[in-house]
Amino acid sequence: MAAASINISETPLVLYALRRADDALILGHRLSEWCGHAPALEEDMALANIALDLLGQARSLYSYAAEVEGKGNDEDKFAYLRDVRQYRNLLLAEQLNGDFARTLARQFFYSAFADLYWRAMMQSRNPTLAAIAAKSEKESAYHLRHSSEWIIRLGDGTDESHRRAQAAIDDLWAFTGEMFEVDEVERGLIDAAIAVDPAMLKAKWLKTVTGVVAEATLALPKSDWMQLGGRHGRHSEHLGHLLSELQSMQRTFPGATW
Amino acid sequence: MVTAALSEADLRQRAWDVASRVVDPEIPVLTIADLGVLRDVTLRDGQVEVAITPTYSGCPAMNMIALEIELALEREGFRKPKIRTVLSPAWTTDWMSEDGRRKLREYGIAPPPIGASSRRALFGVQAVACPQCGSEQTELLSEFGSTSCKALWRCKSCREPFDYFKCH
């Protein structure tokens, strides 16, 4: 019989850690789909390496969520035995890879945020989150440099690469607002200095993004309408398909190991 | 074999010696002590606990290293050793020993610069000397290499490609 989904006691701290872990796992999984398909060997290695860093960050965060929850769940159960509605990742993370420009635009928007976010989280009053942040910060900075260089190269490249890079930015823009969303769950953690207020990071994020996009001879969309939902379990159709692949082994053969 | 005649301090030292000889499966010339991955060995009621820290969050060698430490300690008579992963303080290439840097170079991997584990060093590498011929006429081929901790470089003097252990 297929493995059933787990129940989770969603206290604010558990939910907070799960949301960030889900971002890293889902984005990392997306990047891993390029393995063996990237346009050049160096990029195949780069995307796989970034995926691996994100997977590592997800593991630390899931383990911490399990420890805080104290209900016998663990990193594997969180990853393999939750349904779409139980996932709380950013909608940006689950968007399809599309072409190389689209993958890199998604990575660029996320890394520009993660770089600032993890650096700020090093000051968290929660020692475990601060420790995870200290590891993730250097990794995110490296990821940001990689995707920034690609946005510039694609935007300021050929007519075709410019067209594709602009289309990617236009299509993904509406998913960037979710990174700065704060709900009641997180407000309490922000007040307790356990979490950072993402609104404090927005000006810097916009400066980084605007700078790179301008250098790439691209433009940011004028629209400020943003799609929300991922943090509350309302996802695009893409996440279900992703999970069916990510979870198939554990769902079909519960507890399988090798 | 562990004998009762050994003092607590001697036992701890022996456990440290055993653990410190475990090598990184992906860079087998470096021990986990050379790398700075081995953080602490403690003894509680005769049970050994070893603390290790990951180089990169997703480094797949960590599971292998934990298993190797366990096996090495069991072989020396330490029963059911525990391996604990610590994240703080975050690992930096500054913890790599001088001996480790020399061994890396001899193995064909350019070691990270010392005392430079800042964001600027991660990005602002000026010159990486070729581990084969020593020339500083080198260029970056790919920021991501064969493992998380390495980037791929090429020497413009001897034309050999080589791995560079990223400053972190």
C-alpha cells in the first residue's frame, strides 16, 4: 500500500523552518532536472552543485523543524510524505525550468534574496537558525554571482538570448513579491528577533536586481501585481507533478532504504 | 583493544588519534583533521562522541566520513561511538592545516589562500598558482568543479587544467 502523508504540528517556528526548507528543496530539485541536459558541461556541474547546496540547506532546516516539533518526524518524512497542500515553498521555486534563461532568471531572483536573507539571519536570536544561516550565506553569495553573470551575458548577448531573457523576467516577476510577504505566523517571530523582517531587505534586493538587469540591457516589468499562495499551501499545478517524481520511491515502497 | 588501565584522558586522546586518521573520500590525501572537519572528541561513561562539521551544506562526503569514523573507532575497540554534526561556528578554509595545504598542492589541487575567508576572498581571488608548475598565469574555467568545494582552473604556462579548493 502506498505510504500515507504525515500530520504536522504547525507551531510558528516549525512552519517557519519548513517554509524555508521547502524553498530550498523544491528549487534544488528543479535545478537537478538539468543534470545531463545543461547546454555545457560546466553549467551542468554548476547547476548540480547549486542544487546540492540547496539540498543541504533543506536537510538542516528539516532536521531542525523535526527537532522543534518533537513528534518523531524527520527530514525524510518531511520531504517524502507531505502532499502538495502541506508544502509551503515560494511559488517561484516550483516554476518550470523552461529554457536556460528562465532557469537562470528564477535562480537570480531567488539568490538575490537568499544572499541578503541568510546574511541577516546570522543575527537571529535562534542559535540553530543563525548557524544554518552562516553556512548558507556564503553559498548563496556564490550562487548569486553565477546567475547574475548569466543574466548579463544572456541579456547583453544575441537578439535571441536577449528576447528569451526578457521573456523569462517578464513571466517570473509576479512571483517575486511572495519573498517579502509577512503573515501573522511570522510577525511574532520577527518581533522576537528570531526571524528577519523581509520588508527590510526589499530595497537592497531591488537595487541588486535593477543593477544587474540594467547592465544586461533588460528591463523589469512595470506591474507590481504579485501572485501569493505558496506560503499557505496554494500552489501552481507544477508542484504536484514535481512531488510525484520526488516522492515516488517512498510512496510506493514505504521506508525503502539502500 | 581498549583496556581499563588507560586513563580517561588517554582514551580520549586515542579516540582522537583514530578519528583524525579518517580521510576525505573525495580528496583521499587529506584527513578530516587536516581539513578542520573534525571538531571535537569527548568521552562520556566510556562512550565516544565525535563532533564533525560540514564543509558545504550539501557535501555528500559527510555521510561517508561519519560512517568511516564509526568503523575506525569500532575496529579499535570503542563500542557504539556517536557522531554529532555541528554547524556553528561555520567551517572555513582557514581551518585547513598547513600540512593539509601542502598535501593538496602535491596532489594537484591548488589550496585556498590563508586568512582570507571573507566574502571578498571568495570572490576576489587575484592569482591562483598552478599546483603543477607554480606559474601564476592561470585562468578560471568554471566556478563550479568536480565537488562543492572546488572550482576548475587552467594554467596558461603548462596548459594543464587543475582543481582549485575554493576559499570559503
